[in-house]
Amino acid sequence: VKQMKANDIRNKTSEELHNELLALKDELFKLRFQHATNQLENPMRLSAVRRDIARVNTVLREQELKAKK
């Protein structure tokens, strides 16, 4: 699974971003569960998913601020 780029995220609508955020949070939950039971194959995926969540939140906030102007 490849990491998302900020430009790819910015091209999405707010509805798509909310769906993406839900999917990422679900994936993060599953990864944490695997980590707790020592079944996690790629520990770097945890930090990558957290960064993707942060990127999506950042772009959502940017869109929110643009809408207010």
C-alpha cells in the first residue's frame, strides 16, 4: 500500500476525504490490534497511516478555511 501524496488528497472532494479518513482510522485500529497481539508484519505502516490521517485532516481544514472566506 503506497503512501498518499498531498496533491492527490487536495484533488478530492470533502465527502471523499471524510470517507478516506474513516477508512484510514479503521486501518489504524486494525494495525494497532495486530501490533498488540504481535502479528504486525510491517511496523512502519503504523506511522505511515498516522501521517496519512494527518494529511487528510490538514486538507479538510484548509478547505474549511477557504469556504469561510
